[in-house]
Amino acid sequence: MIVNFAKKRLCWLFFCFSFLPQTSSAQKDSTLWVVKSGDVIAPVSLGIAALVVQGKISRHLQERVVSTYPNFHSKVDDYLPYVPGVVSLGLASAGVKGRHSLGDQLILALLSNVAAQAATQGMKRIIRYPRPNGEDYYSFPSGHSTTAFTNATLLHEEYGGRSVLYSIGGYGTATAVGTLRVLNNKHWVADVLMGAAVGIGATKVLYISYPWLQRTVRKMKH
């Protein structure tokens, strides 16, 4: 009953979240708040998919994974989540022009990761869904997946316009992290999908609102 209630609330929040920018701030200043359909479709679709597969579908998939790879163990997923972000900042440090300067990229990376993890950790403690290995009740959403997709979106936003290979590499790495979390029996598929939704969504919100944040800071200085 509690899980079903959480699902309804989360689904409602996702839909509300997707329309907030267009209905309020975007109308006030279209030059500061630019929201494209692609900014909304990915996180909302992943969030809905997570709610759909949570429960019976995720348990069935996890049983198949454990029976197929009973002794699988890897710690690579503890390090991979940060790779796309490191690549993005590394390119900026090397002088490769991205969407923002190195200083702005550092700010965006910090704010995006903090916001995404705040949302994920808050949901973990409210929902308290058990992990597949029974380790604890902080399975939903996946924190590792949140970090991985946050940093993948950073790389995509900064350098995806230069080459699609940056986007493919970033999101490919993030997908590998989610896959490893399931193979390690640390998370259900639903956890990974919701982690991806939160990571992408939080980062998109920061990039959309960053021009407004910059203008606000400049006004405060004057």
C-alpha cells in the first residue's frame, strides 16, 4: 500500500515537474528559460518506466539475472559514474571549447550532482524499498545510476553539439553502471531507471535555469 502511494505521488510529481518551466518562468523571459521537448521526454519517460516495472517485473528480471550470473561481482561501478564528468572537465581544462567555460562547468557539475543526490537520497529515505540482496531498505532509486546519468548529461550538454560520440560515450558509460548495479544484485531494474530519470532531470533543470542564476548573481553584485 505504501509503495503504491509512493508510485502515485512520484508519477504526479514527474508530470508537474515537466510542465513547470513552460507555464511559469518561461513565459516571463523566454531568453532565460528555454525548454525543449527533449529536455522533458527523457527523464519523464524513464521515471514512468521505473514505476511500471517496479515490483513484480523487476523481481522476475532479477531472478533471471541472479540465476544466470550467480557469482558475478565487480567494483567497477563504484568508479565509472564519475568518468563522463571527469572527461567533460578535462576537455575544458585542455582548452576544448564546450557550451560553457571551465569555471561555469565546475559550478554546473557541482550544483547538478548535489541537486540530483539530494533528490535521490530523499526518495530513498521516504520510500524505503528493500534491495534485492536484502542489505538495507535504501534501494529505490539507485544513487550510483543517478551520479552516472548526471555526469553523462553534463558531458552531453557541453560537448554533444561538437560530436555525438561524446553523448554516446557518456550515456553508454552510465548505462554500463546501471547494468553492473543489477548484475551485482545491488539494485532492481526499476531503481536504475529512476536513478537515470533523476540524474538527467536534475541536470537539465540546472542547465535550463543557469542563465537566470547568472543574471540573479550579477544583480546581487550590483
